[in-house]
Amino acid sequence: MRRVFPPACSILPTLRRFLAGLSFDNYAALGSDRLYLAAYLKSLEVAAFSTLMLLALGYPFAYAMARAPRRLQAMLVMLVVLPFWTSFLIRVYAWINILQRDGLFNQMLLALGIVEEPVGWLSTNTAVYIGIVYSYFPFMVLPLYAALEKIEVSLHEAAADLGAPPWKAFWRITVPLSRPGIVAGSLLCFIPIVGEFVIPDLLGGSATLMIGQTLWTEFFANRDWPIASAVAVVLLCLLIVPILIYQHRQAREIEQGG
Amino acid sequence: MVERAQPIKPRLGPKRDFAPWADPAASPLVRFERVAKRFGAISAVGRLSLDIFAGEFFALLGPSGCGKTTLLRLLAGFETPDEGRILLEGADLAGMPPYRRPTNMMFQSYALFPHLSVERNIAFGLEQERMPKPQIAARVEEMLALVKLEGFARRKPDRLSGGERQRVALARALAKRPKALLLDEPMAALDKKLRAETQFELIELQAKLGTTFVIVTHDQEEAMILADRMAVMERGRIVQVGTPAEIYEQPSSRYVADFVGDVNLLEGRLTATGASESLVHGNGGVQLRIAQPVDAAPGALVWVALRPEKVRIGLERPTEARENALAGTVVDVGYLGNLSVYKVRLDDGALMTATLSNRTRLVERTIGWNDRVWLSWPPEAAIVLTR
Ligand SMILES: Nc1ncnc2c1ncn2[C@@H]1O[C@H](COP(=O)(O)OP(=O)(O)OP(=O)(O)O)[C@@H](O)[C@H]1O
Ligand SMILES: [Mg+2]
């Protein structure tokens, strides 16, 4: 087969025509429609709040793990990782089951007398947060555990010996020394949560329209690829900063470790 | 550079006649009263009593696993005793958490805070006391000068050498002016030369500050160099407490004699004991005379302990006495530079060691392998042990 190369003189017009075909109209459209802006903000809000919740729940958990007897630690790590053996999608479907009107969660609340009648959990923000916190828990706990486990017990004893009561030793010694774990865990959760699609789609309602869902709708429902691609590019730009921070820290840690 | 040849202890002014333990009216700074600590089935410290006086440099000496660290941790508050009481200036420490105790500890691993600079490490304890900032800065500076680390204030611990880290740990523990400074094998990670220098600095520092130092070590030489008094421990118990000279010259048992320095032990039966001397019939059939009364009945099994440097070694049979003389064959000669060590197989099969200091330059060895030699010593050189 013979390849036909266009002569050099015809490349330039082609390129020119290609460049002329490019336009920022779709980006402008993103700005004009409040829906997109709302979805971006919602995504950032959900990611920020869930990361905070994950940190608040994950830190004590990881701390307890790091302080547990050695033999128990391996088993606890195992328990944290265990859910990965089941498909992520199946686990989110399981939450639908748990949270539905006659689901396990409502039955429990009724049995304990906390609520009078079943609550509609599904299609609410709460359900989305429950799903996200549950799904991303290992991604928060494992980096935190890795950082906390490295802190020697003698440092806590030294702090106590020098007159620091436990909470002060925790604040002055444990927290600063576990900072690499806090940063790694937070970024590892925050970045993918911003673009999360499955959890808000299955557990959330119209109130939690996140950018992942918008993207999906534009691509597959509206088949408006230009606008979808603009949505995706802007999302990438939003996340590039935290991703770069994460990469930088990881690289530095590997350097220091070696 | 000054080479440390012999364990000589510099005694500055007030420390020369320092002996509060000999004063029955003196009350101790720290008192362990029948303290016991068990870990599961292991008894780490067993019903132990001990007094440590203010201003003392006290050493806890014993083999690995005998409970030295546990004793120190009980005092610092990291462990709670199962039995007994620990008193500080007469007050029971029970229930007082480590962060309230006026003692400070220098950890074996130093336990410096890796994220804080040298000065922040030293200031840490002072900040807990809510000392005003300018005062903290002044104290930190004073401490840095004390351990000769001026100019290291801003460094992080991971940028320091082992010896420098050790000094930071010392400065940090001393910054709060503790009533007692507890040191757990502070020199274990230093090389031999640095250790010798640091030992002298510690002695000087202690004399200058007057703080009570309690040091844990399994190195008997280190304990003897540093301490005013030392306690020899065996499996969670204290077997003897005394000044280094007392422990070395008057060990209370074979265990102590053997643990602190080298010793020759000759087994025998006590034949007679008087006001100032006693006679022992040695197992090899030799008569041993010791210038010391023995607290045992004639016929009792005893051991005559004799330090190698107190044994004379010669090719001729000593003429002056028929006692305290044993014949044997040299089986090993060790030349250590300042000393020569002779191992002699006695005619009854026992092995004895004699050391000679090489006062003149050794040109030709007069006593060598397989020589028939006589070992002898004056009655004052040996002591009798009943345990
Ligand atoms: N936290 C603990 N749990 C269980 N056993 C312990 C604990 N700490 C100490 N032990 C045991 O108590 C005994 C005394 O230990 P300790 O650390 O006091 O010895 P040491 O004299 O300091 O020894 P070394 O010279 O090796 O440091 C040992 O048998 C040790 O195994
Ligand atoms: Mg120890």
C-alpha cells in the first residue's frame, strides 16, 4: 500500500482550518448555565465535607490500630482491606438495601426507639455522605495508620516525662508527626470524591447533583460531546493542583525513605 | 588529647567528703520500699528496697534482663509497682502520672522529637511549665552551653551525630532542673573513645549541678568510674549496695565478686576464725590465711576471693611463708600493653589468673608458656565469701 503524504503547502491550511474549528464557546456555555457551576460547587463541597468526616472518623481508628498489640494490628489492617474483595458497585447496591424504607438501618432505629416510623434515607445528601465515607474509609485509614505506626512509643513517653499531659503530647507530638499521613489520606480521598459518580447516582437524589453525574448526562444522555469535554477539562484543571501537591509529597517521601 | 588510662574520678570541692548514706540522720531523696513489679509470670523487680540520697551519682548495675530499666521506669512513673511504695522526699509517688513527677529521664534511644529543632526539643519541657518566653530562651542557651552545643540550636535531630544527639537528650532532660535525672544506658550507642570522654563530662556536670543522677548500666567499669555508690542487681533484686571501692574490695558474694571485675575463687573449708584473721583449708590441700574474720562456723564451705592483680607470680617457691602459695603451670599469657595476664593451671586442676602491670618496657618475657610457677599473696589480699 502506498501512503500519500500531503504536500507541505497543504498542511498549513488544514491546521488553520482545524484551529478555526476550535472554539471556547462550550467553555463560555459552562459559565452561562448556573447548573454547571452549581454542580462544580456541590462536588467540591461534598468532597471537602466527606474528607473532613473521613479524617474525623479515620484518625481515631488509625490511632487505635497503631496502638493495638502487634499481633492484632495485622488483623485490623486485614479487616480494613477486606471490603476490597467485593466489587465496589455491589457494596454500593448493598447500601441501597440497607438504607431503603424497610431496610436494616430503619429497622434498627425503630427497634431502638430512636424514630417512630421509617425514614426515607435514600435520595438524600445523608445517604451520599454515608456511601462516600464508607467507600473511602480504607483510603483514609491506611495512610494514617502507616504514619502513626512509625511514631515510636518512647516519643510519647519522653513528652510525658517532660511534663506534657496526654492530650498535649498528642497535639504537640503525634499530630505533627502524622502529618504526612493526614495529607496523603486527605488528598487520596478528596481528589476522587470530587469526580465521584456511582455513589451520588445510586444513593443521592436530585439535591446532590455532582459534576460526575453532569458529565455522564452530557456524554451519554444528551450526547453533547463538546460540552461534556469542556466539563471534563475544567474538572481536570480544578483537580490538578491537589494532584500535583500529592505527587510532590509522595516523591519527597520516597526520596527521604531511600 | 587526654587518654583515659585508669578510672580516676575527679572530685571537685564539696563532693570530696560526700557520704550522706553514712549519716543515720540523713533522709533519702528517693526511697524504694519493698517494691515489686511483675510482667505476667516474670518478676522483673522483686520486693526491692533502696535509698538514694540527694546529690548522689548512683549507678544500677546488673546483667541484661535483671530489671534495671524497670526500676528506673517505676521511678519515672511509666510503670506502677504491684507491691510496695516509692517515696520522693518522703512523699508517696503512687498515682502521680509521669508528667507531674519532678524527675526527668534520658532515654536509651534518646527519644528526641524528630520534627523539632534542637532548641525546641530542649524548650519542650519548659513550655509545659508555662515558663515565660524570654526565660525559656535563656535557659535553652544555658543548656546548650552546658553540653557544648552552641551553634546547633536550629538543627533538626536527624542532622546530628550520635554523640551530639546524646548531648541534646541530656540537655533536654536537665533543662527542667529535675530533682533526679534518670539515665538509661546513656552511653550504649557511643564508641569507646567518645564514651570515655562523655563519662568524664557527666561526672563534671553532675558535680557542677549537684543534681541527683541515677544511671543504669551493665558495664561495671562505667559504673565504677561514674558512681558515688552503686547497686549490683541480680534477677530483680539488689545483692549489694556500696561505693565502687567497697563493692570491688568487699564483695558480699561470689556473684558480685565475679560481676564486678575479674576474680579467682578458691573453694575450701573454714578451719578457724579469730578476731582479725581466719584459716581456710583449700580443696587442693593448701592452707590459706586471710586477714579477716569470717561470719561462719568452722567446717563451713567458703570461697576465698582473690583479685588477679593482687597475686604475685614467680618462678621460685616463695620462702617467707608456707601458706597462700600455690604451684601450677602457665597455660596462657596475654599481653595487653599496660598489663600482662597469666592463666595458670594449678596442680589440682583449677585455673587461676594473675595480672602483672608492665612497669618497664617488656623486652624479654621472663615467664612464658608451660613454665612452672608459684602464685602467692599476702593475707590482706584475699577475702572470704560464704555465699
Ligand atoms: N513491658 C514488658 N512486658 C513484659 N515483660 C517485660 C516488660 N518490660 C520488661 N520485661 C521483662 O522484665 C525483665 C526485666 O527487664 P528490664 O528491661 O528491666 O531489664 P534490664 O535490666 O533493663 O535489661 P537490659 O540491660 O537488657 O536493658 C526482663 O525479663 C524483661 O523481659
Ligand atoms: Mg534496660
